[in-house]
Amino acid sequence: MNNQAWLQRSLDSVWHPCTQMKQHPALPLVPVARAEGVWLEDFEGKRILDGISSWWVNLFGHGNPTINAAITDQLSRLEHVMLAGFTHAPAIELAERLSAKTGGALGHAFFASDGASAIEIALKMSFHTWQNAGQSDKREFVCLQGSYHGETLGALSVTDIPLFSEAYAPLIRNEHVHLAPSPDARLAQPGESAIDVANRAADALEQLLNERDGKVAALIIEPLVQCATGMAMHDPHYLKRARALCNQYGVHLICDEIAVGFARTGSFFAHEQAGIRPDLLCLSKGITGGYLPLSVVLCTDAIYQAFWHNETRRGFLHSHSYTGNPLACRAALATLDIFDTHDVLGANRRLSAHITQRLRAIALHPRIRNFRHRGMIWAADVDTDLADFNRRFFAQALQRGLLMRPIGNTIYLMPPYVLTTTEADWMADQALAALNATLAEAPAEHA
Ligand SMILES: Cc1ncc(COP(=O)(O)O)c(C=O)c1O
């Protein structure tokens, strides 16, 4: 069967995520037959470079032999067993190894399936910790302007992207949620540095925590890069200040590293760049190398101990059927094996420098603003009035065999770490060509 036949069957039966389905006849839907390394391939043999790691999940390429072998081996032993009342080696080993990656600061791992479910867990865990500790007034949360923590109702309550939450406003309970200013470095006034912006945002956070003293359970942050709002990047100094303020006001710090963990920002965990540890750490996406749905919330011993009690209801009674699935945990262990046996951070540093250099033509483009970069993420804002710029750019890039999905007017690249320099060069050339072609379709009036 060819692309068109699969495409039609998909439109007839699959409700695609994050999509106004009516736009699909105009917007190409891409049927993927197979994938290897950084390349996706359709049913007619056309290859597409996965410039956004399949929604930020893929680290070491599609069809990675190490991860394939681990899953195949696990398949022959145990595909799944419930984790309530039972346990298995992959979940135990993964919990131990992830804890070790935090230097033992976060001693227990609570597993779930997707990023949003990890956020639900972290919010409930923080709230319930304070309830169990007799501090029942601590039931408020603080999130940042432009935050994104997932699409379930609880996660949407700490998400500040109206496009995703507006339609469900009557269902979302966010009267207990406060928005703190984003430390987004693009907000720098003339003469201000990223650290100045971070300090300004942290001062406002301090004022908020002071006003709500004794009421706030947790501050939730996407460390270093607020991805879904348009790759807003901030200085690590903000995290340092946020950690100190959380200590001062007795507030949990939840780091949502669902998108930025696993070396995406240049350190294994993003928060390491600030020399801090959170109280709760949410991980997903890259955790399985992009293979299987898995998420985890790591917590401090203090939080774990707050639930240790004779009374059942003081326990954390949350669950999902596929929690800690053995196949997913083995994929995650294989992913950690790759980190342990290769100098991934060093290789990424070299590749990242190369890619930044190759993206210079985009960085210096007259219609580009705020070219920015951290680790293996690059982003830039395009000066255009085109309301459907993102869809047009997506189509132009796709025509050239490159998968990029701009967020509004922000174009970004977040490729798998196994990209070669030759592939990186090709990617940079196609991104520039797609940018010029999109802008040529309908140039902005002031261009
Ligand atoms: C920072 C962050 N948190 C949470 C989520 C939600 O994860 P999931 O889509 O797996 O539910 C995402 C997804 O993009 C994310 O970027």
C-alpha cells in the first residue's frame, strides 16, 4: 500500500493528537513505514530527518541496536506484571540507577506512563505530604508564565498556554495556582543580562511566596528551557534563587525535566547546571530513548517518609495499570547503559558546537530574532505576520525531507544525539532553505 492509501485510512479512523483534524487535507499527514537512526521513511521510500526527535523523545536514534536487544531480551522473560504488591528487576534497577544519578538525593521512584501522569503525581504528592505533616493550609501551587506541564486537567491547572487550556477553563481548578513571571532571557531590557532577568523574576517570586507564606505547597518549573511555550531559555541563576526561596519558605521545588532531562540541555539533568536538587523530579520522554511510554517521579526521603504510616489513607494510593512496565524499564536501563558506556555529554558538546556554527546563516538572517541555544536545543523567532507561518514552514521543511514543527513563529531543532556532522550540515541547509521558501511565499509587509 502506498502513502496515499495509508494516509486516507488514518484520516478515516485515527484522531490525531494536538491537531485540528479539518486542517489535514491541506497539511500533509506523513505515513511512516520504518525508521533508522535519525531518519524516518515513508511507504514510498522517502526519507525524512527527524529534527525534533519525534516530539523530543528520541535520544540515540530509531532502531537503536542496544535498546532493541534489551527489549527483545526482556520480552522473553517478563512483558508485564502489576507493580502494586509485585516487583521486578527492571523497575528496581531503574529506580536505583536514577536515584544514583541524583547523587542519592532523591531516594525513591514512583513510576507512571506519560509525562502528564508524572505531573499529576508530583502535584498530589506535594499536597499530600503537607497534609500528612499537619500543614493542611499548604495547598497552593506556583508555576511560571508560559509554563507547560501536560494536558490532563491537573497538569493544565499549572500550564499557562491558553491554546491548550482555554476550552476546558470551567473544568480546570486553578484558583489555588499562582503565576510567577518567567525568567525568559528574551525579556531583557536594553543593557540587561540574562542574569538580570533571572533576578527580576526571582524577586517577583520572592514577593509572591512572602505574600502566600504558609499556603504554597510547591513551585513547579521546567528548568532552563520552557519548551512548549516556544523554547524560552533562562539562566541557571534563576534555579539557584528559586531553590533558596523554596528552602526559605518551606515550599517543595518540583523540577519538570520531562523534556529537558537526559542530557538535552548539556548536563545529565538540567537542574545540575544550577548546582541544586529539586524535592520532586519528573522524568519521561527521553527516559526510554524514545521507545516506550514511561515516566517517573523521584522524591526526597523526607517526602517518602511523610507517607510512612499505619493508616492506609496516609499512603500514596495513586496508580496506573502499566506503572513500571518491565519492557519500558528495560528500554530505560539500556538508555542509561549507553550513557554509562559512551561519553554522551562530551560528544554532544562537540556536535552542539558544530551545529551552532552551521546555523549561523539562520542566526544572522534579517528576519530572525533571538537566536538561542542550550545543549542540543536551538531556537529562533521569525519576524513574520503570517498567521499560519508554522504550518507553512512545516510543509516547506517536509518537502525538503526535514521534520521541523515550529511553535507559533518560533522555529527550533532538537535532533537525536546520534546525528552525524554530515547529517547536521544537511539539516542546517534544509532549515535555512525552508525558512527562505516560507518567507518568500508571503513576505511580511515590513520586511
Ligand atoms: C515540560 C513538559 N512537561 C510535561 C509534558 C507532558 O508529557 P506527555 O506528553 O508525555 O504527557 C511535556 C510534553 O511535551 C513537557 O514538555
